[in-house]
Amino acid sequence: MSVDDRPKTAGAYRPEIDGLRAVAVLSVMLHHAGFSLFAGGYVGVDIFFVISGYLITGIVVRQCSEGRFSLATFWERRARRIMPALTFILLVCLPFAWWFMPPVALAAFSKSLFASSLFSGNFYFWRLEGGYFADDSGQIPLLHLWSLAVEEQFYLLFPSCVYLIFRFARRALRPAIIVALLASLVLCAVAGHIAPAANFFLIPMRAWELLAGAALSLWPSRRDAFAARGRASDLFALIGAALVVVPIFLLDDTSGFPWPWALPPVVGTVLLLAFATPRTVIGWILASRPFVAIGLISYSAYLWHQPVLAFARLISLNTPGTPALIGLLLLSLALAALSWWFVERPFRRRSFLTQRVVLASTVAAALVMATIGAIGWLGAGFPGRLPPRIAALAEARQAGLERLEACNDASGTRPPCHVGKPGPVTVALFGDSHAEALVPGVDALMTIAGRRGIVLARPNCPPADGVGVMPNRDAACVGFTHAAVKSLIATPAIDTVILAARWPLALEGSYFDNGEGGVESGPRITAPSEQQRQQLANGYRTTVARLLAAGKRVVVIYPIPEAGWSTPDYLVKLDRLGLPIVGPTTSYARYKKRQATEIALLDSLGQHPDLIRVYPDRALCGIAHAGRCETMIGGTSLYIDDDHLSAEGARMALSSLTPEMLKRP
């Protein structure tokens, strides 16, 4: 992304490398736009890594051979190519972040700005919950700069090492790179099992990709390969193209990455660099004008596209559709062309500013941007810039998300949440994150009833025992539900169990589209087979039957209406756009249609004296607008996002469940 504008090998410009850059940047852009066909488009970063290692090594070794290598000159060239466009785009992002981001989001943006300005963004995003494939990754403007940090860390260390080895043990250079490549590859393989987030973001586990390009640059017969003609070169170039392109369409955010699935695109890029000359069919395609044109602006395109997409999502009331996304990508390319012409090209001219000025201004720009980031970070996103009512909405959303996280037993190491009055535990709230969202409502009921309850909840893990691993559920979910049911049955003091789950996600494997512009996004999920659906349904029926047989009172919570919009964010956007703050409503008929299978499952539980049914939709739908489900009442959002209830929403949803129902005779 940041290498020389005109890639050369032994002094000859290779347009096909610019074409390969075009493939890389377009695949990443299409992936970040959310097109499912290009779900594996993030491999474009791996293509960039290999190209960078290949070209940088060639430059350093060539200059060392000619006795004119200088670290100051090397870093000056990197600064000229990286910092002007990067600084300009970061500056453009600032007013949009200030105006449209709620406090927590602005604080997070400021942290990423601080880290990215100091080329350590990969460390920041490594520690971020959910990482690269987080549910809200499409709204993180600087997420893509993690890869730029990896390259810069490589540039900081690698040229010095090459220079020292070349000077004192020239023959050891190639073996040293091979050994380092293999060591990084082994580390990547090991970390893929024990530290997947670190494996994705950190340079020790990513260096092998850059070193693969470096090794090719030093390969003894590379000049013969570049000059090769005939079927062999075409065949190897075709294989390389397949290894690069196929993963773009086959991988997704559930694939283990970078190990082992980064191997095909890395090997494919090496083959293309070695064999795809304009004399081959693949090389001829890559060297064509459209590919080269996009390749020339690929660095700016990479910098622009994620902020453009992220801020469009942050600003838009509705989820951008396909036409809008295509328009945003075209806008990114247009902005890239402008910044390449007016920002990148002038600074790349060696006659424009002296080396000392370039290096000094680079340090100054980095420090200024880092300082701005630190101020926003320490200022907690400046909640005072929002009107009190809007700030309260944003604060309530964050409090709700923190409450969900506090009662999340995904790790199995946290103490369980309790609700109600102090005393012996007699009630359990059991289910997934939709059960967690009901905690404020259950807590209020338990407090009035004078009882104490425990929360047994794990995200995306419905309370159905005896069901094996299904799509979108991790293996630990099976153990969690089994242990929870076993414990509930074995604990006579717990006489009441409240069951809640987001059944459409479990049974249908689909996110919610309200049909009016609110389309839920998230990691790719897989629809279960009909057999798996039946297994889950039967597992739930069996769980309820076992709890009833054990003398428990079972409270079954029917499906909670989903909003489609992240309601608090929607209301904040209305304010920022100068529009009336009116809570959106969703179609009650659409709720019933989406939940028909799930409602039928809960209806099939039959009747029992100790079986209580609670219908949240009767409390949330048709109360203020006929045929509509509410998302806001009296200025208070009923949701903390697009499907989890807020504290007020939880209390309303459980309004038909009285404290007397929770008391045992």
C-alpha cells in the first residue's frame, strides 16, 4: 500500500505489479462494503504485504550493492509516500467524527487515531473486543490502518537488518531471510490455535508474508523467471491467479486467518510476481490500463474507502443498500485519484522539500495527530458537545451494553450476576443475550417479590440441553447449557426458571431486516439444516419438560420484537442531522411473520400448571400506533441496539409477569 509508485525489478518498470495492487485494493474495498460474494476480500492485505516485501527488499539490496544505501534516505522515501495522504485523510475525518459520533464512539475513534498516528494501530485493534470482524467493524473509520502499522513496523526494522547482514555477512542474507520466514510461519501456525487475535494483527505472526516477497526478490533465478516465455510461465501465472482470487470468494469472517488460509494468496502472489509478465495472459490482463490506473491510486484508495464507508453508515438513518455502497466505492476511487494527483505526487518529487524538512514534518504531523487523538481519548468523547437529551440516550445505550457484558458468561470465569434482594437464590434467568437484556426487568420484579435470582446466560446460546454443536454456536455452548440444566435440576432451592432466547437467530440463522431500511449486520452466520432445527426444538422441549418434572415453575418468554435499527444511534443521528427526534416504529405484521416458527415452537410446549407464558410483543406493539412496534416511549429508547432491550424496554416487555407469579406458595 505504501511502496513505490512505479514498481521496478532491476530498473525495469513492471505495470503488472500495479495491476496486482488493483486486485488487492478492490478486493479489500468490496469486502469492507459488505458484499457477501467478496467475504474473503480481506486477503487483499496479504497481497499487499507480499508486494511490499518484494519491492522494498529489491530497493534496499540494490542500493546496498551500489554502495549508496542510507537509512535516512530510505525513511525519507517512505515518509514522502505515506504521510501526506495519510495525514490529509485523518484531518478530513476529524469534523465528521466530532459531529456524528456519540461520546463512546468518538473516544474509541480518538484512541485509534492516537495509535494509528504512531503506527501502532495493529496493537490497538488487537486489544479491541471483536477485533477485525467485530459486529460494528463497518463503522470503525480507521480499522484498516492496522495493516499500515504492520508495514511500517517492518520498514523500521527490516532495512537495518538487511544492511547489516549485507555489509558483514553478505552470503548469509538469503538464508537469514528464509530462516526468519520459517520462524514467523511456525509462530503463525502456533498462535492460530492459542492467540487468534494476536495472530491476525501482530507483525511477528505476519512477517512471513512480507518475507515471502523478500525471499523472491533474492531468488537466484528470478531474472530468468521474468524473462521466461511459453506454457510454463502461463501455467504458473494461472495457478498464482487462482490461489489469489479463489480465497476472495471462498473465505469469510469465520475462516481461521491468517493460519492456514493466508498461505494460498501469499503463494499465489509470489507466483504472480515471478511469472505474470506482460508476455503471459495473466500478466497482460494485470498490465492493462484499467488495472494499472487503479493500482497507481491504490494507496489512496485504501486510505479513503474505510472512512467513506464507515461515516456513511454512521450518518445514514438506514442501512446503505447495494446502489449506495457501489456509489460510495466509486466516490472512494474518485477521492483517491484526487489525493494521488494533488497530495501524493507533489510530495513524491525529491525536488519538493529537503530531506530534513520531510523527516521533521513527518514527525511533527504524527505528533500533532497523536495529540488530537489523546485529547479526544482523555476527554471521553466530549459528551458535553451533545444536547443533554441526546447525551442521555448515548449514555443509556453504553450502560446497557456494559450491563450485557457484565452478565455474559462466555468466558466461564466471571462470577455470575444476581438480581433481586440479598438472600438465598431461588430464581434463575437462563438463556442467551436476550435473557441478559431482561436483567433490569427481572431485577425489579424480584426486588418487589423479595427474592433473589441468578443469571445463567451466554451469547447466542439458547437454553436447550442435549443439542450438539450447531451452526453459529461454539462447542462451549453445549457444555454451558448442559451444566446449567444439571445444576438447576439438582438445586431444589431454585424453584423458578425464566427462559429467554433470540430464537430466529438460532433456528433460522438470519439477521433481521425490518423492510423499512433497518437491516441488522453482523458476522456471517449459517442457516441450520431442517434436521438441526428439529434437534434444537426438541432439545428445548425436553429441557422445559425436565425442569417441570423437577418441580420448577417455568416462565417462557416469547420472542422479543427486533428493531432493525440501532435505536439510540438512530435518535442521535436525527439530532445531528437536525431532524425531529421521533422514535421509529416497525411492522407488527413483519414481527409475526418472522417469528411464526418460533412462536409455534413455544406454543407446542402445551399446558401445565407451572408453565407461565409471557408475550413481550403485547406490551411493545400496537400500544401507541396500530400495527406497529415501538422503539421509544416518552423520550426513552426501548432498545440499546437493534435487538436487545434497554432497561425500560425490559420492564415493559415483562409487564404481564407480576411479582406474585414469582412467589411460591
